[in-house]
Amino acid sequence: MKLNSKIPSGPLAEKWTNHKFNIKLVNPANKRKYEIIVVGTGLAGASAAASLAELGYNVKAFCFQDSPRRAHSIAAQGGINAAKNYQNDGDSVFRLFYDTIKGGDYRSREGNVYRLAQVSVNIIDQCVAQGVPFAREYGGLLANRSFGGAQVSRTFYARGQTGQQLLLGAYSALSRQVANGKVKLYPRTEMMDVVVVDGKARGIVTRNLITGAIESHSAHAVLLCTGGYGNVFFLSTNAMGSNVTAAWRAHKKGAFFSNPCYTQIHPTCIPVSGDHQSKLTLMSESLRNDGRVWVPKTIEIAEKLRKREIAPRDIKEEDRDYYLETKYPSFGNLVPRDVASRNAKHVCDEGRGVNETGEAVFLDFRDAILRDGEDAVRGKYGNLFDMYQQITGENPYKTPMKIYPAVHYTMGGLWVDYNLMTTVPGLYALGEANFSDHGANRLGASALMQGLADGYFVAPYTVGDYLAGLSYEKVPEEHPEFRKAEDEVKARVKQLLEINGSKTVDHFHKKLGKIMWNHCGMARNAAGLTKAKEMIRALKEEFWSDVKVLGTGEELNLSLEKAHRVADFLELGELMVEDALHRNESCGGHFRDEYQTPEGEALRDDENFAYVAAWEYLGDGKDEALHKEELVFENVKLTQRSYK
Amino acid sequence: MNLTLKVWRQKNASDKGDFKTYKISGISADMSFLEMLDVLNEDLSDKGEDPVHFDHDCREGICGMCSLYINGQPHGPNQTTTCQLHMRSFKDGDTITIEPWRARAFPIVKDLVVDRSAFDRIIQSGGYVSVNTGGVPDANEIPIPKVIADEAFDSATCIACGACVAACKNASAMLFVSAKISQLALLPQGKVEKRGRAEKMVAQMDAEGFGACTNTGACSAECPKEIKQSNIARMNREYFTASVSTEKV
Amino acid sequence: MSWVSKTLNSTLGKKLLMALTGLFLILFLVVHLAGNLQLLLPDDGKAFNIYAETMASNPLIRVVGYLNFGFIALHAVYSAILTRNNKKSRPVGYAVTNASANSTWSSRNMGILGTLILIFILVHLRGFWYEFKFGEIPYVTYDGVTYKDGYTVVSTAYQNILYVIFYVVSMAVLAFHLSHGFASAFQTLGINHSKYTPFIKKLGLGFAIIVPALFALIPIVMFLQNS
């Protein structure tokens, strides 16, 4: 199968405008004859569901949480980028486009990224109109900050809760459509499968998480807005419920999965404190503006620290290694996320980690406090310091913070064309669930932008284009394909409950997480990946023979929910490893030990790997087939990133 | 540390339910309260007993999904969410009583899980600005004084966890409702509809069966996002002004 | 349903009635106290008796007096309705509550405090108001004009130590009720401002201490004078 990305022809800046003109429209009176399913109610899902309902389509919106407002977009802290150039510092749509392509290490599509930069400006207008309380200057106009090493101030923010405020904006728009009767909400409902009839996505099968009822929902199009799969690592900054099930089920029904190995590791998270840990908490990247990253120069001192024989403040200046400042004199502590993360891992691997587990580095505010005073530091980071103290019990004003990288975002996802349609007609993927805009690495404050761009301003056009060519008739929910999918889901529930093994679901999840983190984490190599593949296969086998899922299928059953998700993570994990193994280069969030410059930086191979890897599922136990979508760069020149 | 947990167990909405006592050991001070419950659940699963069901998701204090009435206070002794409550707030040998949110409008689903969809229905009744996607003015078209934007933000930080309802002796939802009414009444974008919004949201709040406010201030004192009492005063103002001024009879 | 009854039947409307009647009763307390303090003047009750007569014969005051009864009734009835509804909002209570961590005792017990005050008011009305109006009451003459001698009724009553204790305790109850009610009424009316609310709260607390204390002073002083 040849992948057709359907990028419109013509100059970059006119592609989207031309495309919008060329796509088919659905007559306003006929829109109500179409039903659209939206799975997930985060930024992408809520905005898409609301916008499609406003146009007149009937929408069913599903989420596993108890309310659409709790989707994990809510936890995004930093901000949202937009090429408004309100600060008069030379920003433009082209610059945002360029930064995103470059930041993604030249592994994303020019056409998609340019459109993203174009609609970014509309997003801010839309959110302000909804009553999103963005930060403002005293003059009453919107404030911006520079974020994630960008050279311009284009990030709009609402204190450290930008994701929350944007999601509540989209949620309010969604709620309005619920009140209008155009959206029907299905909270505490998990999508278990996509139903494909005559090659087109025609609905989904769901499990009501309270009653356990397996139900079919027929529609004309299905939009998956189900987020990323970072929880394959068990420990990540994702929510406990974040999962890959919807995307993975779609994959098994014919949707190709792209670049699964591209995972973003965020450098400033609170380190793991013990085996009991269930999730990792991100500390805003802005801390690196004033905090200095260091570890002791010698292993001996680090060991004393770990045994608590000395306190961090006792370590003399000449015994401290400010490794980022030394290695990257011009960017210093502000190097991009992947560089900062890898260097932290490197010094900890050398045995210079500073906490009991040996996996932490210091982020020290001593000098900032001496320079600006404690009050100034409190003014900037007070809430973050409080949060840190609450979680760790240590006072960062008195002793340096400890941080360590953690899985944060996944750039890979379902393959989609320019219309955000997967390889299954009528099945769309929006937001983090698709692969399209961030290449091999996502820039700070771009995830919120992409989710809302897809939901508010792309899908409402492109879904209409598809529906215009479709008859009004719905496939009845009694159709054999729905029945078959329901039976499969029921059989799987039964199977999981009947194994009655000896180990809990979490046991397997933690084991999988360890394998992924050790062998497919911040740095990978062929030997480790090959080993990981075997380990995952063995673990999967063990899971299906020895997992213990208690209770019944006809009630609220958290371990059953989890078992479904972990079963899918086990399959995805294998594909991630496969993808990482095949990509014999380093780029962005994918760093292969074998492919680095003499200075230890990621070494891309544009000649052989400037493509999107799209994997096709061929059946249980079979290796997946690789399809390649060559990336064409007509507007940017591929260069090596350097932060020296 | 070793702890005794008294946990409310209830199979489903129609079950009567009662307290079960569990002993738990090997809890470290660095664990969050929910991680302590994870340990309990692993223990229970190993013994073949149904784990304790409780709501949780982001575990970083922002999604509002976690709840739990711990030793007589929503989200426990600190003014945070339960997921941000750490075991260092307890002592070895403590007995901890864990109950679900109790309110007519929040029926129990199972164990400690309650149904908070009443909050969604209140927002659906008017907690939005009626603008469609597209066709909106430029974001900088309407300057908003920083103090007003900040105040609106303070109200907008509500995470809809329901601690206010749980803490209130009347199971009143006024802090939640007033936070949304305030946010939108303060901003020029929301002012257009502020009268009707106040009337509709209050009517829905009453229809859901929440109690009335007696100004005890328990809601604000327990709110993990420190939503202020002044929001309730503003809601009252908005509502009374709307009642006497709207043309609708 | 008309918009008026719709508004007043909402939880906010019922609270509005509580606040408005409450504030009226607070005003009444001031007027009442001003009159009663005349009992302590060293004139054997002359000022008080003249004042009582003037008040009783002023038609406007009489109307206000009946309004006052109406408002007490309204305040009590609405609080009963609200309490009943509030109880219904939480059909199953908590096994453990640590309410002192988040609110004051009096704010949580306005119903009980109010009920005690209602009992006091009934006893008080029976003892004085009813006696003044309908009871057999001695008369006294000042400057050729005859007045009902309410002063004697009061001072006789306050010779009973139990009666004095009942009054003093009731005033303490009133103090707690006011310590929450005063500021709370403003909050319900929608008056909450970072500049004025702290003042209202202080004023409320001061009012709650001073006014009941002065009321309580009267029986104590009169008891001591007579013993």
C-alpha cells in the first residue's frame, strides 16, 4: 500500500487555503443527518466535538473519566504557542513553522506543520472569546513569554495552569452543545474496538465502566482524540488512566501506527523515591531559567550524599560539576529537553546521581536567591516550590531541588494524512493520538497548540469533506460486524477474568515499564532493543497465563479496566522496540548509542531515514509490515542542531 | 509505618455498605495517600479480595478526579487534593477513616467512587460563553485590566473535585457554581450573558438537590484551589440583580 | 410561578430573606437596647416608663413592632425550611467529621442557637410584653400624668436569681448567634469586598459582644441593686 499524505499542491503558504476551498461541503440542512463519534474529551476531542456540533452534526462524545473536563490535557502547565507577533520580536507564521520543523529534527511534514502555525493565531482568539483568563500585562493586553529555548516570546499562558484553562474553555463549548442537544456525552465509557464495515469506520464498541455493559455505537465517522501512550513506561507524567487502547484497537483494525519510538523525556521531573511510586510529577521547565543543574565532580562525594553523610550545601564549589554550563557554554542550563535529559542520565550512569536511588541531579537556586533575593525567587516559582516541598518534604529554598528526566509525551501515533484521516477511511486521529506535527521531538508549548488546531480548525473542515461523499444511512447496530466486535470484546473480558493467575495487573505493568525505560528510553542500542523484544514477548505470554483479575465484568472493576490497557501496552511496547531498532539513526526523542557525533550529540541520517515509519498490523504473533512515507523538504534546509 | 484503615465499602449504588477495617504495614512517609491505597489494593488482590475502588487520574492535583473524606475532612488534613496528600502527614499507628463524599447530588457508585455528573449538568445549564468556533475578534481587541483577569483566573482554577460540597454541612455546591459565575461575570466576554447565566445555573444547582449556603466558610477552607468566599457573594449579587432586572417574567 | 416567588423559593432567595430579616432584627436590637438601658438610670424608672409609653402610643412604632414579630416568625420559619432542605441534601452523614478544622462552632450551629433564642423570646414576651399589654400592672404618676409602671414589673422579675441566669445565658446564646449572623447577612446580600468585609467582620464581632453584654448587664445590675 502506497501511503498518500494528500498534501495539497502549490506554495506552502497557500496549501491550506486552497485545500479549504477545494474540499466538499455538506449542505447545512443535511448536516444533522450525520452522526460523528468523538473518543476522548481532551483539548482535541472536546474542541472537535463542540465545533462539529456547532456546525450541525450530531456528535457522541466518549471519555473514560467521570467528566469530560478531567482529560489529561488539563495537566499541561507551561503554555501555548501562537505566531501572533504581539511582542514585535520578529515572530511570524513561517518562523513558528521553521522552529517546529527544526525542533522536530526534520522528521515531520512541512504541509501539516505550516498549517499548524497558521491556525495557531485563531486558537488564541477563540480561547479568549470563550473567557479563558490568559495572563495579561497592566495595559490589559495579553502577556507572552519565551518558552523552551525559543528565540521569540510567543507563548501565551495562564499561570502554570494553561492546559487546565484551555481545556475548561473547550469543555464549556462542549457543554453548551450538550445543552443544545447536539452532543450526547458518554462519561465513564471506554472504547474497546472500532467497527469497520466495507472498509470504512462505521462505529465503535464500548464498555460502560459502571455496569460493564458492552455496547455498539454506529456513526458516519469516528474521531480518535485519545492522547499519547507514555504510560507504556508505567512511570510517566501521564495520568493514571491514560492509555493506548483506542489507538491500538484502531491499529489492529487497519490503521497504521507511525513512529512509535519517538518519545519525549522531560528533564525536570521529581525523581522516583521508591518502588511504590505510581506516577511522576513534572516541575515546569521554566525552573531552568534560574536554577543551575549540577552533580558532584566525583563518585566518592556522590556516594557520601546518597548515604546522607554530607548535605548538598556542604559540597564546595570546586567539587561541583555544572555539567550543562561547561558542555554547552552558550545555551547552558537552557538546552533543549532531549539534550538536558540525556546528560542527566549520563552523569547518573557514571555513578554521580545524588539521591538514594542514584537517579537524580541537583537543580540549585542558591545563586538565584543570593542574586535576586528569596522574595524574587518566591514570586516567580513560589507555587512550584510549594508543590515540590509537598511531594518531597524538602525545602528548595534551603537545599537544592532534585530532578530527573521522565517520560512526558509521545510524538508517534496513528498515521494520518493531511486531512487527519488514518489509513481506515472515516477514522480520524487528532492531537497527541496522531503522529503528524512534531516529528521526532516536540517543542515546549506546542502540544496544546496542536490539539486545539486539530479540533477547532482542521477536523471540522476535513471531516465534512469525507461525509459529503457518504450516504446518510447509518449501519444498523445489529450489523454482523458490530455483533462480531461485541463478541470479541466480551470474549476478551471473559478471558481476562478466567486466567485467575497469581500476579496483579500492576505487576506486569511495572515490569513492562522497566523494560521500556531501560532499553527503549532516553538512549537505545541494538543489543538492548533486541533483548527487550524477547523480554516483552515473554512478559506478554506470562501476562495471558498468570494475570489475576478479580471481580466480575458486570460492575465497576478497576483491575479489569487496567488489564485491558496493559494488554494493549504489551503489544505496543513490542512495536516501539521494533521501530526503535529499525531506525538506525538518532533524531530528537530517539537516541541510538551507535549513532552520535564525536561530541555525543544525536546523529541523523537524512539520506536513509528522512521518512515516516508507518507500521501495518498483520495478525497476532506476526511481525508488522513497515511502510515508508518519504518526507519532502522544499522550504527548509536540513541542518544539524547545535547548542554549543 | 503501620496503619489501621477504616474504609467505606459498598458494592454498588443500591447496596447498604459498611466500614471494613484493614491493617496495613510498610508504608513510607514519601508515599502519597493514593499510593498507600495502591499498596492496600495490591495486598487485597493478593488475598483474592476485591480492591477498594476510588477515583483518581492525574495524581498531580489538577484533574479533580480524586476525592475521599479522610478523618473527617475532604482530601484529608492538608488543603490539597488527596493525590497530593503525603503519608508524612500521618503518624505510625494512626487509625484513618476513609469515607466517600456524602451528598444527595453525589450518589455512590461503588466504595469510595461517587457520581459527580451534577456538576457537569450545572455547567451545561449556562457555564459558558455562547460563541461558536471561528468568527471571533482578535484576542487583543478587548483589553482586560490585569487585576480583573487575575481575579477571573483565581475563580477559574476550580477543579470541580467536589470538596466544597463534601465539606459543607449542607452539601451546598455554591462555591463551585459561584466560581464559574464569577469567572465569566468578571470578563467582558462573559458579561454579555451574565444575567441569564446566573439564573439558569442557580436553578440547575437547586434542581440537583444541593443544599443552601450558611456561610460557614468550610468550603473555602477545604478547597484545594483556595477558591474564595467572595465568589459566593458575587453570585448572590448577580442572581438578585438578574431576578429584578431581566425582562423575562 | 411568578418571578418573585421563583426567586424567593430558590436557595438563594430563601437565604436573602434570612439575611434581610436578620439585619432588621439586628437594627431592632439596637433600638431595644437603647430603651432598656434607661432601666439603669438612677430615677426609679421614670425615664424608662415614659419612654415605654411613648413607644406604645406611637402608631408608626406599633406598626414596626408588628413587623418585628412578623420578621421573627419569617426568620424562624425560613430557617426551619432551609434546615430541613439542607438535611435532605445529605441523607447519609459522615461517621467522622472534623468540622472544627474548617469552620467556627457558631457558624455550624445557627439553627440550635436560633431555636434557643426563639424560646427566650417567647419567655421574654410572656414575662414582659404580655404583662405590659394585658396583665395587671401598677401605675405611676409623673408630673400629673399616669404611666404604666413597667419598671416595677421588670425589677420584680429580676429579683429572681433563676430568671437573671436565664437572661444572661440567653444573651450569651444571642452573642454566638450574632457573631456569625451579622457578617453572614452581608455576605448573603452579596456584599463582600476586600476593603470593607474585614471591617464588617470586626463590626459584627464587636456588635455580637457589646450588645448582648449590655442586655445582660441590666438584669445583673438590677438584681444586685435589689439584693
